[in-house]
Amino acid sequence: MGWKAEVNVPDYDKCIICAAPHTTNWDLIIGKLFLGAIGRESGFFMKKEWFFFPLGYLFRWMGGIPVNRSKRTSLVEQTVELIKKSSKFHLAITPEGTRSANPNWKKGFYFIANGAGIPIVLIGIDYEKKCIYANKAIMPTGDIDKDMREIKLYFKDFKGKHPEKFDIGEL
């Protein structure tokens, strides 16, 4: 498909993958192909509305985990406990939580990584350069404002398929 990859982060046994910008459904396909090409796997959270027949079977097979966003659950705590019990765990999450411009990024990925004591691997998808970058990982410090600023700064120059739908918000 003409895409390149730049990967400088280790293949951690356990990590949260924070992937952005997320401006199109194609990001999932490109991201899964990228991970497969570099010999890595990951599950991913996706809103439950996408898990209808027959797509539900495909998404689950790909590692999809349906999430009910209409009510509060203990998803962060459940995920942290699952990570602690697992010898290997990789979960990809898009911080925007939507394909539309959202300056108020979701922070669940951060709370999961911080609670489990695992790194956050930052993966930038750049449609303009047709390159996926995995060249930074951060270990959450517990100072969410400082860490989120660092994460958002990493993603600020990547161009999604629809750049107008990506917003890092205030730093």
C-alpha cells in the first residue's frame, strides 16, 4: 500500500498503545496491518455499536473489545486487574475517543497504564507522509497534566487522513 514504518520502541511484554490521529475508520485497518508487519499484536477498544452481525465476529477476531460508552463501568479497574494477571498484554486506544475533532481527549488509556505500572507506546499515523511512527514510549508518572502535555506534543505534527478532524486541545 506504499506505507513505511519507523519503529524505535521495544516490544514490551505489556503496554498501552496510544494511537493518533484517529480521523477515519481506515486507521484501524492500517494500524492492524502495521502491527502485523512488525510482528506485534494488540487488542483494541471499540464502541459496542460496531459489534453487530457480521462485523462483530470480525472485530472480535481482530482483537476488538466492545465498550458501552453510554454508562459508567469499571472498565479501567477491570483492565488494570487483567493486565496484572497477564504475562503479555497489548491494548491500542485512540485518545480522542472519536473520529471527529475532540480537544478533550479521553484519559482512560492513561489511567490504565498508570494503574498497571506499564508504559504507553505512542504511535503516530501520518497520511501525508504515508508513514506510521512508533518512536516514543512514556512511563506514566502520575502527574496527568504533565504527561498528557507530553503525549499531545508528540502527536501535534501528524496529519490524519482528515486533518481538520484532529485537535490536540490546549496544552
